[in-house]
Amino acid sequence: MPEYKIPQPEVWMRGPIPDVPSLLQPVAHALLQASEEVVRYMDGFDDTWLWVRPAGSASIGFHLQHITGVIDRLFTYALAKPLSDPQFEYLRREGQGMSDLSSGDLVAAFGKQVDLAIIQLTETDEAMLTDTRYLGRKQIPTTLLGLLFHAAEHTQRHVGQLLVTVKLIPFVNSEGE
């Protein structure tokens, strides 16, 4: 008799993430949901399509690199720190087709970045959420909460785009584009 996997409810419906402050639960839930969805969407993905840009859209490789980098950069700004040279180099290389990277490598890197973000959330003082932080080289003022929330919502946006692109690949593949 085949085993059927009963799907779990979405992460936010499973209850609080241990040790994450109450006001940051939505950030943690969104990042963990994105991580689970990326693993599911990328299961069995053919890496020959990793850097293809169907209809001129961003490649799956770009989305996977970008969501990892966005979380890293925004969580660095959340710590009131500037980006490092390796972070700037990573940003510069986002989306460039790299044959030495597999989708599995990119999915694993994203999962690791989400894990690091969750650890940082557990160490974040809720009393500081409205403290001013600065974004980027232009030092655009925002708040700690603004950076953390944007990391989560921006990640979700790109995961949605990744899903659409993954679904387009069979059509591109069948048409030989």
C-alpha cells in the first residue's frame, strides 16, 4: 500500500517559533514557509534549466541567489552593520550563470541563510524594533522592524516568482526555447 504524505498546515498555522519574540513571529513564519516551499518547488529540478530566462524573466538561479542575498544583507543592516566586501561581491554576482553551482547548492545556501535569520530573530530585543536603522550606501532611514519585515516579504515575493518560473520551464522545454 503506498504511503500518502498528509500535508502540514502552513508554518504560521503551526504555532509560535520557539524563542522568537512575539512581534517577530510573522517574519519567522514567512521565512520558514519560503524555505519549505523552495525545497518543495525545486525537488527533482533539472539543473540544465537553472539559468534559463523564460520569456525574458529572471532565472531560477537568480531567484535562489537573490533571496539568499537579500536576507543576508537586510539582516546585516538590522544589526546596524555595513555590508562586507564578500557581501558586495555576492550581490554583484547574483544572477550570473555559474555552471559550478547546482540548484541543490543554491537551495541549501538559502536554507542555511534562513536558519541564520531565525537565530538572529531569537536574539532580537522587541524593545528595539522601532529603532532607526539605515539601508544601503545611501543610508536610507528605516527601522529594525522595517528591515526584518521587508526581508520576509521580499523573500516571499521572489519565491512566488520562482514558482511561476519553475512551472514555465516544461513549456519552454517542450517548445525548444
